Amino acid sequence: MSDVDTISRQQRRAWLWLAYSSFLFIDPIVQPSLRLWLGTLVVFTIFLGVFTVYVRAAGGVRSTRFWMIAATFVLGLVTFPWNTGGSTFFVYTAALLPFGIVSVRRVLLLFLAEAVLVAGEGYLFHISWPNIVIAVFLLLTIGCGNIFFAEQRRADCKLRLAEERNASLAAVAERERIARDLHDVLGHTLSVIVLKAELARRLMEQDPQRAAQEIADVESTARTALAEVRETIGGYRSQGLAAELEHARRTLDAGGVALTWKAPAMGSPTLSATEETVLSLSVREAVTNIVRHAEATRCTMSLATTSDGFYALLVEDNGRHIVQREGNGLRGMRERVHGLGGRFSVRSEHGTRLLIELPITSAQARQRATV
């Protein structure tokens, strides 16, 4: 529901509060007199104008509503000495103040000041004490009760705003995820297509049969890319680190880069689906960068566990390219790793060294890592 709809609904509900003004007519009915009736009707007309301004000021200038509340209280002070039903204006004041002032302490101080003024006026104009006690009791009771309702409404508004903000942040995060994954998927696959297409062009005259095979691989890779894009749009799910490593081996081989994989000393670690996805995408992006930019001939990858409870994926190459600034791919990797509470570092002194560390979430795996 929009803010405009909420304000409109509150305005319609506020008109129901006019029912409390009927107490103003008890004295003229019980003790009828022309003077009392005329005075009551004049006061009621003025109050209608004040209340209308207050209701229409909802969502607008807050000071206008404060002045209308003050005018209502003054109207009660003017009416109470000759029409005890004027105490209903004190009730209106107490009921409306908590919704206009956020500070509970300030509202309570205003209630106390109003109670003192009502009691003082009653003493000055010799109003019967039962009427004064009833007026003060209603003022404090209804006012304190509305403090609770006002705080509840503010909490509901904060909750609604938080939910809207979370929904907005979730939408932004999802767009960023899709952008990162599309970059990783398409960047890697298109690089493979370019490499194989260049290889097929060079082999076209020398080895037509091999060139035809490379063209078939280009077609197959393009179809795979289309399927991967569809998976990415629907929510990327890695086929597993082992499948990604095999894919990396073929890609590096097509680019003339020899891959060496160093298996963990204690067997393959138990990775969660999220951890495996992050590591798989990191391998894919690293391989893409090596093929595109590194001018390397060798690449070494290893996955191990550290003594302080992390999975450590290390990717090294002997390329000549220096990483001067992070592109979208490296930035996407860093964001994914940090999102899992991991550590990310990349250095390019003698070749490029990429280290990704993810915290071990399994208690059993953590125990194995510290043995």
C-alpha cells in the first residue's frame, strides 16, 4: 500500500473521532437554555474548522497539526467553565499529541502541564471537583493509552520501510549477481570460442579435417554458452569443481597453457554448494584471464585447508601480464568471497598469483584441517 493510500485511510478513520464531540451537548440537553445552546453551537462550529484543518494536514506540514492541537486545548479551556462537556477537547488533545510528537518524555510532560492547567482553571472558576477529576483522569488515561498505539504505529512504519528497503537491496543484489555471473559465464565461453575459431582459421588450409573438428567444437561451445546463460538467469548452479577443472584443462590446452592440478593431501574437502559454486566461478574467471591476458605457458592450481580453518584455492601462472587494476571479473570474485567471510588476494610479480580462502563451515572438516 502506498503512503498516499495510507494517509487517505487514516483521514477517513479520523472523522469517526467526531463522535466524542457529542459530550459537548450533554449540558445543553440536561439544562437547556438559549445562551448555552448558542455558545455550544459556536464552539462546536469552531472545533469543526480546527479539526478539519488538522485532518487535512496529515502527511503535510507537521507544525500545522501542532497548532490545531493547541487550538483544541485552548477551546477546551474557554468552554470548560460554562460547559463541563468542554472536557472532551482535553481528551482530543491528549489523544492526538502522541501521534504528533515522537518523544514519549515530552508528551508526558505536556500531559502533566495540561492536567495542572485544567485543575487550576477548575479551582479559579469554582468548577465542581468531580468534573475536574473526571477531566484530568480521561486526559491522562486516554493520552497514555494512545502513547502505546502511537509507538506501535511508528514501529509498524519502520518495519514496512525496512521491508521495502530489504526488497530493494535484494533486487540490487540479484542484478549484481546476474551481472557477475553473466560476465564470468559469457567471458569465459566467448574466450574459448575465439581461441577455437582462430585455431580453425589457421588450420583451414593445413589440416581441413582438424579445422572442421574445431568448428564443431565452436558450435558445441556456443550451445553450452546458451544453456549456461539460461542457468544464470534462473539462478546459477555450478556443475561442481571437478567438472570446472576439467573444463579449465581443455580451455587452457586450447590456449597453449599446460595445467598442473595439485590435489589435497587428505583427499577432496567436503564443500557446501555455495562454497563449490564460488570456487568454480573463481576457477572459471581465473582461466579466462590467463587465456585472454597472461601470455602464460604454465598454470598451477591447488586446493588445500589451512591451519586456521580455511579452504585455500591457489591459482598461479608464469605469464607476463601485470594486474594494474581489478576488472569486473576480479571484483566479482572478491565480492563473492567476502560475502562468505573469506579472504581474497591477487599478486602479479613473476606471473599472477591468485589466492582465495573460504572459511570451513563443517565442524568435521575443520577438525581435519587442524590435525
